[in-house]
Amino acid sequence: MTKSTLILLSLLFLYSCKTAIPASSEVPFIDTSYSVSVCNTPYKIEGMKQGVPNLLGTFEIYHVESDSISLHFSHQDTLIITYLDSHVIKVKKLKGRFDSKGYFEIHLHNESIEIPPLIPILYSRHNINKVRLFLSADRTLVVDNKWLQGGNILILGAGDSGRRQSYFKTYPLKLN
């Protein structure tokens, strides 16, 4: 009985940790040589549709009416976003990391407080916003955005969490 329970719990744990990124040898990887021009509005959204589903809003750049955005990497871990705002070219740099599975991950927010640790029955507060960039088999840019904002004091809790995958059309970018 205990052996079968242990096997069942192990299988449930392993299943719950799967990633949303497709595992295929045909999927191209994002690396430091990747540079592209991207349409700001996605052509397809999976998951939570409320909030700001455009690309600039995902990177917490608000109130900009730019149609296209340029993305490229300057260093091993820096994504450079270039866009036009009221006829002025603006640039935002975001630090992240490349993963061996072929995506680039950025933590826009990663704040978490739990009292006591592990089982926060007294107090907890979370402000996490994670963005992953990866390519589909047809070289479409997929932006996987996962967030958790909330907390609790004793038994009172509130917050919001969700996940959205947005698909963006890309065009080659020529850098000078």
C-alpha cells in the first residue's frame, strides 16, 4: 500500500512540473544572435485574456502606440527592446538568462515573503512576474507570461495569478 502511494505521488509530482515549452528537435532556439522585428499585437492568445496582452505591455511598457518592436541581444544576458513612442525612438534593456531548452527567461518581479517559511500561516506576500521567450516550429515568437500577485494574513487571503501565451508575427531585422 505505501509503495503504490509513493509511486502515485511521484507521478503526480513529476506531471505537475512539466513546462509549457514544446520539446522538439525541430524547434529553433533563441540565442545571442537572435534579432527580429515583432508586431506589437499578438495574432493568437492562449490562457488568460484579461490584462495587457500586447508585447510592450507584457514587458511593463505602458501607454505606447507603437505597431512594431525590435528585439535583439547585446550581451549574454541582456535583451534590448527598441520601439517608437511619439516619434521618439526609445530603448529598454532587460536582464535575463538563456536556458538549455531554448528559451530566454526574464523575471520582471520576483519578490516573495513568507512567515514562517514553507507553510506561511501568519503572513505571506508574493509579487512574481516571469516572461519566457521562445520560438515555435514555424519561427513565430511565443511569449509565455506567468504572474502571481497576492498574499495572506492569518486565514484572510487575496490575489491574482495566471498564465498567458501570446503568439507574435516576426520579420527579419537588419542591424548595422
